[in-house]
Amino acid sequence: MATNIHEYNGKKIAEITGSGIIVGAVNDAMQIMMDQSYAGVRRVIFHKSNVVDDFFDLKTRLLGDLLQKAANYKIKIAFIGDFSTIDSKSLKAFITESNQGKQTFFTETVSAALTALTKP
């Protein structure tokens, strides 16, 4: 696992990269976010390919648990990857609603994630 720190619109954003699954449980993501928070970074980008597929199945409640904890700690999150092939209507609606907010985003590119994570 590697962390790339981006400076964008005056904000520091951590992009978590690596090969294979990095986030297999809520605690994995929380540990990464807390490590970044202690370093002064409160915005984190995760690649969809590094997150276990169960996170994107709303029935597992993994994504909801993670996002609730992130909100409690005031950490913004973006997931980047191709979400256009999702069959779940509820997940599509969740993604659409999230992208209209200010806390959690689902984008296709790093640049789109950087923009979303720094919007006022």
C-alpha cells in the first residue's frame, strides 16, 4: 500500500493505492483514515479495485458503517472506479445522492475526486 498526498485547492488529500485488496473490512479503512487524520489529512481517496466487493453491496452494511464513522470523525471520502456497470438500483441511487452531498463521493477519476473532495 502507498499513500500519495495531493495538494488541491489548498487542501491535502490522501490517495491510497496498491495492488489487490487493501480494504477488506471497515476497520481497515478506519485505520487508514485515522492514520491520515493524525497526519493532518482529512480527505481520503480509495480505489474501488482496492476495496472488497462486499462494501458495495448495501445489504452488508459495510459501506454505511464506514461512512457513518467517517462522518463522525469529519473525514471526507471518495471512491474512484467504474460504477456505471452496477446493477443494484439502491446502490445507484445511493451513489447519486452521495455525489450531491459534501461528505462522500463516487467518481471515475482522481481529478474528479479531488474536485469533489474540495468543494465548499
